Amino acid sequence: MVATPPRRFHFRRPSVIPGFGLTFGYALTCLSLVVLLPLAALVARASGLGLSGIWDVARDPRVASALRLSFGVSLLAALTASVFGFVVAWVLTRYDFPGRRIVDAAVDLPFALPTAVAGIALASLYAPNGLVGAQLAKVGIQAAYTPIGIFIAMVFIGLPFAVRTVQPLIAEIDKEVEEASATLGAKRLLTLTRVVLPPLIPAVLTGFALAFARGVGEYGSIIFIAGNLPFVSEIAPLLIVIKLSEFDYAGAAAIATIMLGISFLTLLVINLIQAWSRRRFGYV
Amino acid sequence: MSEGITLEAAAAPRPRSVISEGRGVRWLLTGIAILFLALFLVLPLLTVFAQALARGWAAYFEAFAEPDARSAIRLTLTVAAISVPFNLVFGVAAAWAIAKFEFPGKSLLITLIDLPFSVSPVVSGMIYVLVFGSQGLFGAFFIEHGIQIIFAVPGIVLATIFVTFPFIARELIPLMQEQGTAEEEAALTLGASGWHAFRTVTLPNIRWGLLYSVLLCNARAMGEFGAVSVVSGHIRGLTNTLPLHVEILYNEYNFVGAFAVASLLAGLALVTLVIKSVLEWRYAGDLAAGGRH
Amino acid sequence: MFDKTNDKLRRAVRCSDRIVVAHPPAPTFPEDDTMQMPVTRAARPVHRIRSLLLAACLAPALGLASPVLAETALLNVSYDPTRELYREVNAAFAEEWKAKTGEAITVRASHGGSGSQARTVIDGVDADVVTLGIPSDIDAIVKLTKKIPADWRDKQPNQGLPYTSTVVFLVRKGNPKGVKDWNDLGKPDVKVITPNPKTSAGGRWNFLAAWGYAYNQDKDVEKANAFVGQIYKNVPILDTGARGSTVTFAQRGLGDVLPTWENEAFLVLQEFGADKFDIVVPPTSIYAEPPVALVDANVDRKGTRKAAEAYLAFLYTDKAQAIFAKHRYRPLKREAADKADLAFLPDVKLFKIEDLQGNWDDIQKKNFDNGGLFDQLSKAGR
């Protein structure tokens, strides 16, 4: 690795670097106090219901439909964000056009823009009397206050994840491989589908999973644009808020625990994807 | 190792004809990408500013003259000023422990640090109500001692810290992992103290990643809505942050005011992005070294 | 930000040798050096970050000092549509308190859906008084925390109701759908905008008003339930608060009729223009009771009982009563109000929901609790 003068020390000797106890201890303490303890309180509250109680909450038709909606729409939105995010990432890294840098910076907007601001902006844009909503209304589509509105907000939230996970990988595709493929007579499309795309799949999946996880939990931007109608456009996080205002703490905690479990699973899946890609493509 | 060849290939002019798509496809894809981004990202942003200025500049600035707006700005700054440094210290400590040492359970630790990313903001707020609320785990204890946590600044700070918890750590961990430990080891063997080696070797190496992650963390800390909304109590002039103030104005039919305050937050987002772009542009080399895109 | 999660993928793609190229050469250290480190070009920007952080820490600390003044402050936790009302009432009270005692007082207000507001008091908001949209929300605080005594209704004049209100209809100019009475809300081509009764007191009054109307027609519970179900089939959007519904109806242009608090309907005319909407007053409607109560546990702990009690008493004075009427609430003492204001509040046959459904515990349980009528209707509606 780094060209250093001859050493008498072994290359890796963890004991040389100090501060493990301090930093590890501090990080673990913070993590426990800020994240683990409150989450444990949540699980403890929900476990008051027992596993069967949590299951009953999940099976309640209204809760079930809210969870279905949150996960279903989020899945669709993450899919859309992944597809378009891939195109955006590809265009941004492979092509040069005026204003590319600005467009590139704009991708991060949903990270930095407060969700409530995004929510009211999207609502006023896609409402039937809004700029885009009016055009959609002409062709008979009502976007805001329907699941389509939720979809739009989730795509907005998820897009940067989809772009930013794939973009650096596209930037670092070895062009020689593409050239080799081309010289061996492959058409461009074949090169893309057989040579360029496969190594990108894990990143696309990771971006998809992140956009999905974020979409499922999103609240601020969605409540302004969803119709919040039970069984139609009521998302799971809103149902948590509703349960709280009904003073049903256990019910709220149960829904939250279910969502938390699924967040865990999503993160696990991301890790598995990465482990798989390490094996499949030999990445470290 | 094919160092020379790789570098040469990167520097050589690219024969576009074989490794790029046809002109038509390029135009089409670029068009789709730009249209998509315009529809989903740029238009909402423009809406914010257009609505904010719908009644002219006087009405725009009126929104900030209100004492409630000022106290919301003050609270938002306070919350960010506490939570960002907290996460900064945590992020650096966690990254140091994780990147510079090998220990079992490391990936579990990273996953746990990641967890707040995928927890719904509403849940992030609720968990603190469950711990510190008067019905909660420690609620009775704090009330007995006259300490208000939920529905006061500490609760808002806690919820904000939770939501922005992974931002800095997650940026620094891969950066520091990639840089390895050789330089620090060199410094240490040459007699520097650990703290000194950190300050003069590690810190310069991670400075851009650090600055960038602090910016994003700050933007998120100032803009968080869902989690803060659950623990705020919405007391005007006391526990309203800027995003909550936007909602309040919106609910008072003061749309110009709501979008004016929103434009302040959107402006913050824009500044963040501009600084980030400038950093990337000017220090592309340094950032690439750290694994930045 | 999140792209870091797959940093490993990326790192693998990048040839390891490029990392070498990009690394700055390791700084060299004199053999015997202990603290003297070479100042690299890198050190300066770090410095700048640090001073930036310092400045960021200091700025709000200085700013914070100003609002914390030693004066009595009361907190009134209220429901959604009373923002404009209590802004004026609170200012008037502060003025009177200053004149009487010579002390300055600030009354802060917090607004939101009535249920969520009650929840914040239960979870520990330091409210001195609660002025909520519906009695059952105060009952919830009583039951879950005992911060308010169970007999709170008897502690204030008129069962804790300094003013009442009712539900009227807001329709688009010229009333294109011809909405006149409650039964028009059940017609298939009428779209009704109303807030979620689970979270909003206004939503609950709308629900109960519709039920009461139907029940009064034939005294048949089943029919009344079915009628309410019919109306909620016409609801395309259920916002979480009265204000959300108003924005949906007035600003977004959705729906044909907005059943809402009488005061809220007038406020919409004032804010959005009287040329866009009409108010339709149905022949009968509900006697809506938004009650006030002292949060005993909080005022005793904070030592604000005297001021808080004076504040509640002030709500029953002529001055406050006139302000209620001005904001189109129905004052307890009509004689204190301006005649011109009273003219806006027409005589409507009002019924009390307690007379039809019993006490508030039952009303809440039967209609809005988990598995109650609203849940059954929304389940059946799909």
C-alpha cells in the first residue's frame, strides 16, 4: 500500500493506535442512550400486548390496510425511483451537457429540504388546482389526496438514494471492459445488458432498499398530499399518530414495533445484498 | 498492479463511438432524466419561492418580523447548535473505533448506528415520549424533580439527535476505513501523542468529508418535522421550530407566510448543496481519495 | 449520504492502486519530536471549521438569553380553530391583569387537533388551562393522569362552557349542489370534506350532528347509523384537523360542502373572500360544547393557580364574551356582545347529543373508540 520507509513494526498492530477504549466506550454509550434505550422502551411497551396482541393489532383491518398501503406504495415508488434514478445517474456520469453540475446538485435536494416544506410544495403543485395537478385533471387523473399523491411524495423522498448509490459505481466502470466487449463484436445494447449492468445490480438493489425503507416511514411530506382516508390513503405512520391522539399507546407502539421490525429486515437485506455481491463479483 | 495503464486510460480521450450510446439515445435519456428531475425536484422548489413571493417582498419579510417566527428561528438554531456538535463528537469517536480497530460485532454496531435512518420519524419522536413522557418509563422521576424533557427544548434536541444520529458517523466510517491506519501509525511511531496524531494526521485527511457531513446533518437537524412534531407540544414562541412554524402558518391560512418561512429552509438546503458542490469541484481529488463521489 | 452504505462495492471497483495515487504523502516527523508537528496546508481549513462550530454554538446562546424574563407565563392548550380567538383573548387578559395587579403576564397558546392536544397534556405539557374542542378530551386527561379532577365541569360556570358553537355548512358560491340540510350530505353526487373524527373534535361534532339529525327524524338507531355511513361514503379526504379540512376545501378546491364549526365558516369567508363561498345554516344542528378546565396538578406545581384561575374567570367576563361573539362563537352572555356580531349567529334549533346518547363516556366509546361506530362504518364502507 502506502510507500513508507522500512519499518521495524508489524504492518497492522492495533495496539499502536490509542483511544480504542475511549472512543468505543463513548460511541457505545451514546448509541445506547440515544438509540437503543428508547427503542427498547418502545418494544417493552408493545410487548405488554404480547406477541398475539401485536399480531391482533396488525390484523386489524384498518391497520392491515395502512401497512399494506405504506409498503405497497413504497415498493412501487422505490421501483420507480430506482429506474429513473438509474437513468439520472447514468446521464449524469456518462454524458456531458450544459448545466450538468447543477442537475447533479439538485439530486440531493430531498436530503436537505425539510419534509414539511416538500409536503406543502408538492400538495400545492399536484392539487387539482395546482400547476401540474390541473394538467393531470384534464386527462382525468387526480394526483393529490389519492394514493398517487403518496406515490409522488415517496418518489421525491427516495430519488437521491437511488441515484447516489449507483452513480459512483457507474463512474468507475472499467471502460476497457466495455471496449473489449465492443471490439469482440457485441452491439451496444448487448454490452450494456451483459457487461455493464450486472455489476451494478447490487448497488441498484441497495438504493432500492434504502428508498423503500425511507418511503415506508415517511410522514411529513406525505400527510399534506395524501387524502388520509382510512382503507384508501391512510399510511401507517399517520395511523401511529392517530393511535397516539386516541391515547392508545400500546396500539401505537405495536404498529411502531412492526415497522421497526421491517426496518431491521430491510437493513439486513441490504447487508445480505452486499455480502452476496462480494461473493458474486469478488468485491471486498 | 497496473497503475500506469489505468491512469493512462483514464487520461486518454474516450472513443465515444464504441462505449457510448447513439446520439439519439443519449438525447432521449438526458431528456428523460432532466424532465423527471424537473417534475419531481425543481418544480416543488420553485413553488416554494413563487408562493412565498406571491404578494411581493413586503409580505415576504413580514413573515419574519413576527416574534413567533423569530423565536422559531432561535429555537431551530439552538437545537442544531446542540445536536450537530453532539453528533460530530459521536461520529468521530465511532468512526475512530470502527475504522481503526478490528473487533467482533463490528457490522452489528454499524447496523445499529444505521438504524435511525430507516426508523419512521414519527416513531423516532414517539420513543422519547414513551421514555420521558409523564406516562413513560422515567417520566415520573423527571417530573418529581421538576425537569421538563418532552415538550421542551431537551426533548426536541433528543429527537433531532436521534434522527441525525448516523449522518456524520456513516460518512466518516468508510472514509477512515479506506485511509487505513498507516499514517497514524507512522505519526505515533515518530513520537506523536494519540491526540496529536489525530489532530494533525487524521483530521486533515477527513476534513472535507467531515465538513460535508456536518452540513447535511445540520440541514436535516434544522428541517426535521415528523419527530419534532411528536415531542414539541406546539407551544407558540416556546417549542415551535421552523418546520413546525411553517405548518402553523399554513394552518392559519397564512400561505404567503408559510411559504416564506419554508423558503428560508429551502434556502438553507440550497446553500448546503452549493457548498457541497463547490467542495466537490475544488477538492475533487481529496474527496475521491476519501471515497466521495 | 446513504451511498456510503455500499462503499465497499465502490471501493472494490476502484483499483487499489488509485488509492495510492490519491493519498497525500505521509507527513514526516522528526525522530525526537514530541509536540512540534509540521503545519500542513490541511490544518488551516480544520481551524476554520472549528471556529465556525464555535460561532454556531455561541450565537443561539446569546439569542436565548432574551426571552427568558422573570414574569408569569400561562399556557393554554387549545384546539385547532381558536388561534385567532385566543390571540385576542390572551392580549385582553394580559392587559386587564396588568391593570389589576401591576404585573406583566404572558399567556402562551398551543393549537392542534383536540385529541393530539389532550395527548400532549397527558404526556406532560405544562398546561395551566385546557380549552379543548369536546368534553371527552378533557375526560381523557382526567382518566389517564388525574391532573384534572373528575368533577371539572362543576368548577366553572355553565359546565365549563364560556361559549358554545354549532356546525354549519360551507358551500361554493351559489350553492351549485343545492345543499340545504343534513340529508343533502348523503346524496351520492355530493362530496363532503370533514376532518377525521378520531383526531379532530370538529370531526366528532360533525359526525354526532349528522347522527343526531338522522336519529331525530325517526328515533331509529340503525337508520341513524346507516345515514352517517352514507355521508362518510361521500368523504374523499379525511384530514387530521379542522384546519386541514378547511385548507383542502377552500385552498385546494376539493369537495362540495364543508360541515364545520360556525366560527370557522365565518373565518373562511374572511380569509379567502366572501365572493367564493356561501354559508348554509341547516334548520337543526348540534349544540357543540368546547369546554375549558384548570389543570390543577400543573398549576399547583408551577405556582400559577391564582393567575390561571383569574384567566378562566376572565373568559366569563363581558369583555371576553364580546370577543367570543366577535369571532363568531356563541357567547354565554348574549347581552355582553355587540348586537352586530350577534346578528351573524342565527337562531338554529340545536339539540344536545347527551340527550340522545347519554353521558360522554358512552358517546366516546360508542362512536369513536377502537371498534366503535366510526370504525365499523369505515370498514363497511370499503
